[in-house]
Amino acid sequence: MKKIFLIVTILILQLSAIAQDKLVKDIDFDGKPDTVYIDQNEWKIVCRLSTQNFKKLKSKPIETSGDNTYIKSKKNGFEMSVNWMRAGRAKNGR
């Protein structure tokens, strides 16, 4: 029974560590957490900032995005990375 519980726990942790769909971080430095994520239907970066009353702010469509697009936290904001074989790219948002 312990073995099954351990295997299920490891699988759940592995699935949650694969990619980050949403980034919850204080981006506008007002002490309240903001949300940044990639809209998978429209391929746009969506920001919900506390200073804008959590209204959706959308970017222009990302033409080269796909399944390998993710968001990472950085010191002063976030980074959107697109990995495509050897031709990947990254953009910073602040």
C-alpha cells in the first residue's frame, strides 16, 4: 500500500513540475500578486494586474508559439520562452 501511494505521489509531482501555465507574482510592485499566463486558444500573453483591477491585458498574437511555449519568473518580471529545435527565443516582460 505504501508503494502505491509513493508511486502516485511521484507521478502527481512530476506532472505539476513539467511546465508552468500560470505565473502568480507581484509584477507591478504594489504588494498584491498578479497573474500572467499564455492563452492557448488565441496564443496571446494575458496579464491580470492588481493596479488595473485585474482586467485582462492581452498581447498581440504570438506567431511562433506552440506546445513548447512557457513562462518563467525572473528578477524584475517574467520571461516567455519558445523552444523550437535549435531556433528558440525568449522575451522578457516587465
